[in-house]
Amino acid sequence: MSYRFAIHGCQHAHITAFIDQMLALGGTCAGIYEQDSPGLARSISERHGIPIVDDPSVFEDESVRIIGCSAVNNRKIDVIEWCDRHGKHVMADKPVITDRASLERLEAVIGRGRIQVGVMLTERFRASVYTLKQAIDSGKLGRIVSITMRKPHRLSPASRHASHFSREESGGLINDLFIHDFDLLRHLTGQELASIRSQLAKHILPEHPTFYDTATAQVMMSGGTMAQLYTDWHTPVKSWTWGDCRIFVSGTEGCAELRLSGDPSVAVGEEMYFQITNGEPFAKMELSKPEANITEDFIRRIENKPSVQTHRDILETCRATVIADENAVLFNAFNGGIRS
């Protein structure tokens, strides 16, 4: 079944993946509404011939079934509640919430059960991650004892919306970037997040006092798997890509490394999966493709079919980011160093 959809909030290019995937499924876009900094909206409009609208009330028409949203982060919950009131399923870019108050509002929407809420946690749908998940589930790596994830990012401040540098509006580094990692930890291990100890550091941009540029977290999963997470905004301007992102997995029977993007020895964007076990030598593994992309998976949920991402996945991942952000030990090079 094809669906008519619309875009309510268009501030991050991630939403283009949702639009492209919806159009590929035969969907039609009723329009794009963006009240602030409409440059991206205009670009998408020109590329796809999608109208820009001045009032989101036009999306209340019953023919519009799904809303896509990449609004400023702390406004996304407003859009989700709008969708709830008007009976529209919604797919939002991450992060979908920025603090405990917005988490509670999201819990209320999902608890009412009127609409399906999706979040663009796309890492589950990478071929390399899908292949790793198969290896873990088959027992090839044995019992998983440790997972390390590195996600450095390029900042390019001039290209960022002003809200990016406000912790209140953006949610900050942990909510913005660790959301992917917390989601993958639950997905890969089948365990819950039992303990999180996090740190945030500020080394740059004193003119933006609430913007922190480096984060780490130590995580214990409910089944004993330990995890180390790292992210930053320090990928050099001259880098060949936005970030050299990797995942390392250690198990009782083998180890794996995923190079998600940024390896200078291969084509930009190529994913690679390396594995070594007690029974097999080090090798580059052939990747298997997931059965569906994230938008197809969301449509399955709308149609009451089995899906990879669930409401519980979204809520538990968002809850972990809020806990990690609230409890982070802070270092600020511009105002006296460390504070809890």
C-alpha cells in the first residue's frame, strides 16, 4: 500500500532519506512546512517538486496518513503531539526528545496507542550491523563480553543551525549522538541497559556555553556485557568524511570489527566487517542486506506486521540518553574544570 505523507519541520538533511524511501515505495508528498530557516525545505522542494506550505493545518486532511519530522530537536515532541491529536503516524529524525520532560510527553503519546511513532535510528538497518547481528545470534562469537563504539563527527559550525549549539534546543551531545549507540547495544545483545556512567567535556566555542564537544559512557548491560562509548565533534575539517566510525565486539569465541564509514583505504561510505574466531582465521566478511529499510519497517508497524523497531525500543533508548545526560560528569575548560 502506498501512503500520502507530509513533512512538518525540516531542519536536518536526515529527513531526505525518509522522503526518498517513501517516494520509492510509491508514496506522494503533500508538502513541506518549515517555519524557520527554510533553505533545506526549498532544496528538497526543488529536487522532488514538493510544494512548500505556510500552515501545517493543510496536513489535517484525512488523505495524509504519515508525517515526517526533522524540526529543531526540542520542538519535535510538539509535532508528535500534533500528530497524536490529528491521527497521523509520525517518523522523526533523532533525537526525538531532549530531556526528561519531553521523554514523559513521548511516553504519554505512545501509551495512548492512537498512532505509531518512528525514530530514524538507521544503524540497525546497515548491512554491516545486520550481518553482525546474525553472527551474534548464531553464537559464532560466543557470549558477548564487550562492545566498543567510536563515533567522532565533523562539526562544520558555519553550516549548523543556531539551535545546534544550545543544549536546551538540541538536547546536547549525548542525546543527539549516543542515541544510536544505546539502541544498538540493546539490539545486538538482547539485553537491557543496567548501568550508565557518562562524561561530557567542553574544549571549544566558549561563546556557546552549553555546547559540549566530547562525550564518553561506560555501560553495563543486564546480561553482563560491558560497553564503552565515545563521540566528539573533533573530526578535522580536511577529513575525507564526516567521521571515522567503528564498532568493536569481543566474545568468548571470537571478535569482530565494523568500519561504518571513514576508513581512508576504501571508498567513502563503504561498510566493512572483519571477524576472527577460535575456529576461523581473520577475514573480511561478506555483508548480508536487511529485509527492509527503516521506512519499510515503519510501514510494516503501521500495518500491524512484525517490525524490527518497536515503541519499546524507542522509549528504552530515549530513557537511556536522558539518564546518561542527566548524570554526566562535566568538564568545562572555560569555567573551572570538573563538576558532577
